[in-house]
Amino acid sequence: MNPNEIVRSVVKWLVYVLLHLFVARHLVLFDYAFCFIYVGAILFLPLEINLTALLAISFFTGVIIDTFDNTLGLHASASVMIAYLRPIIIRFQLGQKLIEGRLHLSIRELGFPTFMSYTLILISIHHIILFLIEAGSLSVLPYTFLKIVCSIIFTSVSTILTQFFSR
């Protein structure tokens, strides 16, 4: 990675985190759908980043969100899990495209169906972990399941919209 790509990645990460802290964390639809746009900061990190750095960045991102949301490690644990699974999902879904050459994780380069499946898988894993840990028991499973589904839709749509508005 050259210095321009590093700066671009840091700025993109910062935009996603600040967008969550100042806008998205206040967006709640009917007490069911929550927008966790900061997940994009982890999903769209460069492919060249090694796993240790990816886990550290994800943990740091989760701790920042936990600090502002006062959630005691919920976001950090969910973020680290999707960071750990991200290379596996990428290899599984984009194996042939990775062999062909350098690739950026965006709608333009992946195409909408591949991009959508990549983001939906990782956002779903993140939200399932986050809300199941938050629930603490299975007695509230129907309410938790509804929150998971609505939040996955809300976060996915937000992530797609940010991709359309980024260069």
C-alpha cells in the first residue's frame, strides 16, 4: 500500500466512526431498528491488511463505540468477531477476483450482488452477536430477533447509501 492509500483508508475509517458517533447512534426506528454504520469502517478496510492489524483496528473501533454508547464491550466483541471472519468470507466469495488482481471492496468493483452478499453476511454476524449478548437470555428471543432483522436492514441500507456517496 502506498501512502495515499493509507491516508485514504484512515480518512474513510474516521468518517464511518464519526458518522456513527454524531449521527447514526441517534437514529432508532420504532425501538427496533438501530443503525450501526461504523461496521463499514471494518468492512471496507483494504484487503492487504494483515489479520493482526485488522483485529487491533476492529477492537479499537469497538472500544471507541463502547465508550460513547456506554455498552461495556458489546461493540468491541462483535467487531473483533467480524474482523476475524472477514478474510474467510472474502476468500470464499471473492476467490477468483482476488487472483485476477488488486481489488477494492466497493459496489463499483465487486458489483451489486457480490457487494450485497459480502456486507449482509458480515453485518448479520455482527448484529446477531451484538444483540444476543445484549439480551443476556433467550427469554426475550422474539423481541431480540425482530431487533436483529430490522437493524440488519437499516444498517445495510445505510452502508449502501454511503457507498453511493463516496468516491
